[in-house]
Amino acid sequence: MVRPAARGACVQWAREAYQVSERRACRAVGVERAGIRYWSRRPSKLPLRPQVRAGYQQLHVLLRREGWRVNHRRVDRLYTEEGLVLRRRQPRRHRSAVTRVRLPPPTQPNQRWAMDFMHDTRADGRAVRILTVLDV
């Protein structure tokens, strides 16, 4: 299938090469005249081309705030047509500020304690929460 711009170029070439009317050139090339003379009435979408370093969802929000009536799927399509990809961030590794030192094992009772909250649900659906405290 020939693209619309290429069809217009073929008709233009036939008109110039053979000095014929647009109607005859369209008939010779096999193209409807309406396809050659068509002018879109839609506003230009060139300002929609992404210029901000953001993901397509954030761009969609920004464009809507500026007053563009645009669908998020159109923004996604334009985003991929431009070949834009938002690089994924590397997760930060949570490292402790202080180096941990292994504690010596306890030698007598009441030297070290451990505690934790536990929860469960009873048969009637009510929640039970317990603070457990252990002598290590």
C-alpha cells in the first residue's frame, strides 16, 4: 500500500511529466482526488511532542494542566514514536550508618530481652494483639 504523501508525490510527478490535469493524473495513478486534496482540520499535534524528561503518565498530566484535550493513550503512542524511554532508577541500598558489632552471648538471666508484637484473628472474627517478651 502506498502512503498518502507518496501518492501525492506520484500525482504531482504525473502532472508535471505529462502536462495533464490533476483529475487525469489521479485517474492514471489510481488515486482518489479527495485523498490528494485532503487537509486535516484538527489542530497540529507538534506541541504534544514530549520535551520534558518524564514518563508518559506525567507528561499526560502536564499536558492536561496546560489545557490540551489529549488521551493518555495518544501521549503513550507519541512517547514511543519518539523513542523515549524513562530509565529505571537503581534502588538505593539501605546501609546502616554504624557498623554492626556482634554482641557477646548472654551469660546470665535478665541480661538480654527480646520483644515483638504478634496478632491473630479469633474464630468470631475479632483481632487479638499480643506483646511477647522473652528473656534471651
